[in-house]
Amino acid sequence: MTLPTTNREPAFDITRASHVRLGCTDLEASRDFYRDTIGLVVTEETDTAIYLRGLEEAAHHSLVLEFSPEAKAHRVGLRVREAQDVLNAEKYFKAVGIEYERVEVEHQGPTLRFRDPVGTLMEITSEMSLVERKMASFDEFVAGAPQRLDHYQVVTYDVQEATDFWTGLGMRMSEYTAKDGTDELWGSWMEVKGNTHDLVFTNGRGPRLHHFAFTVPDATHIIHAADVAGARGFGQEIDRGPGRHGISNALFLYLRDPDQHRIELFTTHYQFIDLEDEPIRWDVSNPKRAQQWGMPASRRWFFEASEFPGENVIDPTLTATPDTLEDYLQLH
């Protein structure tokens, strides 16, 4: 196996992770969770959708809750530099046989929806309506006070194929997990905006959205988010943490919403900007890659994730048996 090489002259210019669209069975319950337990700002509400954003975001939305009878992850969104990049993406996808469609989307500029080679449902847009930043409205900081959307993690049946595709579109791999003593990819952390990741692929039954993540101001906001979750009756929905990842060095907290979609609140990513920087390699057997201190994650963190509508979930090409919290407690 050889590590993928970043294409420094991609067909179009991706700038960052931008937004996520979730199917929600009860819009009011989901709105209350993300506003009051997580701390996001509600930008707009309609009968069929609720738009939210982080406190420092000027874009109209980074999370869209869409009414649906099924709780599935509808789309993962990326921004591109300008409208011409949407046109360039359309030409590229047509040339290489990627399924895509141009769509009109509220509060977004030119938008292209597509399916990547491992079944991740994506959309790109070049612009959004602007709204007021709330980053200095400290009186409105509640719960975790999430500042901005940072990244997504997708579970896939073929990490190598997913990584090859996205590095071919200009993403740089900052860290990766591999079978001990080899470069057989089990997970890849890829970025375009200069920190550790915008888009992550990890081995498992997929395609499924494992989580999306917002950065928070500091560690005290992570603790406060956990306290607020407990006080508001969501203590059992703390899926993992607080803890410290080895990969990305993030201090983290994972929670599940009323439809069991998973959100991460985190802080302390480092920069990955200089082109001579090389990705950090982690042996898949090294438990510190996922947790620097504390016990391992539960089975549901490893094996549960949000499906994409219309996409068959496929067993992975690599078979994994992660050490779970349940296994740890049995041994201790």
C-alpha cells in the first residue's frame, strides 16, 4: 500500500468544511437540543427546516435540521472558493463519471450535489447569505458556546478509495491510522483550511456519518456543556468524553441528539499549514490514537452512525475489532 499524494492543482478549489443537513423526526425537539443543550444560534425557522450556526459564524447556517420521517444524514457540505469552482466541479465530475446535480438551495449560492466514490452524499457551494457574527455577544454564550463548524467524520467500507479521491481534489492528509508496520489505511484525517482536518474517513460499515464537530472557546465550555446536558435530561446522551484524543490533540465531548445523530464539541487543534509538514502516523493497535487518558469508548461510539438516504451500507474491506468500554470493564 502507498500513501495517497495530494494534488496541488485540483480541478476546483475547496476551502473548508461548511455545513451539514440532518433529517429530523421532530424539528422542535431537535431545535431545542441544538439551541439550549449545545448552544448554537438559531438563524431562521420554517415549517420544514431550521437553520443554525455557531457564534462566530457570519454564514447563514452550518447546521440545517430538515423534517423527515427517517433520521438520516442528508448531506455533508463543503465550501469552494467562488462560483467558477462550482462550474469546474461540474465539468470534472462529468469527465470522471461522478453522479451530480445542480440544485437551487435557500440562502446558498450555486450549489452542486454529488455522491463520492464510497457513497458519501455531499454538496458544495460558493457562497451563503450573511448574518451577524455573535462572537462578542458573551451574554448569549450558553452551554458549550460553539463557535464554528470544523469537520466531519464519515465511516466508510474503503478508507483507501475515499482518501485517494479526496486527496486528488486537493485535501492534505494530516494524520492517519494504519495496520501495524504497514501503510494499510484504517483512517485518514484530511484538511484544506490549515488545521488537522475538515473531512475524516474511518474504517467500518458505510457510508455513514459518524459525527460533525464544532469548536468551542476552551475546556471550561466542554465541561459546562456536559453539565447542561445532564441538567436538561441528556446526561445519558453523552456518548464519549470529556477526553483527550491523540489524533489531532483535541479535548472532546460527544453527544447524541434526539434522533441519535452525533455531534462533537472540541478545542485545541493545532496548525497544519506548511507544505513540508508530513502526516502523523498511528498504529491501529495504539490506544493513545483515540484516547490519551481515561477509558475507551463504548460499543455504540464505535459501531453506531447516521446512514445516508438511499445508500446501501456495505461491510468494510478491513475487519476491525476495537477495544471497547464494555470489553475494558469485563477485564477490570
